[in-house]
Amino acid sequence: MNRRSRSSLEMKDPDKVGRIVNFGTAALLNSTWKKVKAEAEKKGIAMDEREFHCRGEFKGMHKGRPNKKDLEEAAAFVRSVISE
């Protein structure tokens, strides 16, 4: 979890946030779920157990990612979350 994400979370009003659903891409990390959950707990914000994560391109690693399949999977994930 980077400083910008952490400061964004710090500005959230727990009374106005139902829950956080972790969604991201990264070339090196597999998941930021635990880090986001730790920060969310400090604010008293619920964390959904689900997350979407896919590879991202960085300095030539994972070239072309996220790709079309990744984007389709991301869209399906978002649809499943908002359809509740």
C-alpha cells in the first residue's frame, strides 16, 4: 500500500463507507489485501473478503498487462460486487 492510497483511506469517513473491496494491479506484489485491511481497521471501516488482483506492467516486466482478458475479469468482478 503506497502513501497516496494510505492518505486516501485516512480521509474516508467510516460512517459514509460501507466496506472496502480491494482492487488492484502490480508487477511485483501479489496482493495488498492485508495492508489495506490493517489500515481500514484503524479507521473502523469494514473490509470485504474478496479482492481482484492482476499483473501490471512495470519496466518491461509482464509486458502488455493488464491485457484484454484481465480487463474482462476485472469487469466481471466489479459486476459481481455491485450486483449485491
